[in-house]
Amino acid sequence: MQMRVELTASAPQALATLTWTYLQCAFLVLLTSTWFSVTCFQAIVVTTVKNDILTNTLFLNPLVADVSVFHWQATIMGPPDSPYHNGVFFLTIHFPTDYPFKPPKVAFTTRIYHPNINSNGSICLDILRSQWSPALTISKVLLSICSLLTDPNTDDPLVPDIARIYKNDKNEFNRQAKEWTEKYAM
């Protein structure tokens, strides 16, 4: 799966700092105030995501209404080999100030019928919790979420009733998931 990143100017000072090196950022953090360290951090987030080659089925943008680069929106196109095919699913991504040492908070804003995604959009995915590593990129996180759409983890469900249907009657699960996709994601 490929991804494409489209950066829009929601925080001009962060975009202006894209050419800063990590060493320069570290120097500014040591030298002075929170404004510089936050601006520097924003530059690191944007640079990291921009350098993280993304696809045609995944899109990522800072939210224009948001004044920081800490809050992004991702769009995932439903995988062809799933009941989510042709669906357009929106997710929010909140980067903590200590990213990449702490995982981003990722949630679906589009309703989806899935055993690992609840009605609030919360996602039960180990790499967003206990298995997070600073080596993981946001594209790897989004690819893992796409993979979860084609292969739900029914051993660790967030919605046990949907997991039960998936295990016992996959045709019914596919019917319901496709119905929700048509209703909420098209």
C-alpha cells in the first residue's frame, strides 16, 4: 500500500522551520523558551511526516482550523479486499508533545463497524499502546490500521459483540460492515 502526504499551511512558523536540523532544534531547546522548543518540535513533526513517504489510499494533513501541527486528519480509503471497499474513512491524529517517544492518539471520526474500533472511534491496536516504539512512523501506524480493516483482531476486541459475529458468522459481519460503510463512509 502506498501513501501520499499533503502538507497545508496551518502553522506557518512550523513550515518555515522545515530546514532546521535536529541539532539546531536541540540547541534552541537548550537555549531558550517554550515557544522555540514547541516551534522546533512542530518542525520535527512536519519534517518526520513529510519524509515518511505516504500513498494513494492514505492522505494526511494538518487540520487547517487548528493553530498547531499537533492535530492532523488522515483519510483512509477502504481496502479493496474488505467490506470497507470504496469507503472514505476520516481519522484524527493528535501528536503528544513528547512524540515520537509516546504514541500519537489516533481515532476514527467516520463511524465504522469493526470489532477493534468502538462507537467513539477509539482503536484497539497494540502499537498505539503497549507496543509503541519511536522507530514507528505515522505511515506504519496508518498501514497497521488498514491491515486491521482487512484482518480484525478478534482475540483483543474493543467491541466483543462484533467480534463474536465475526467469529461465528462472517457473512453477517461482512453484510453489516458493508452496510455501515455505505451509510457512513460514502
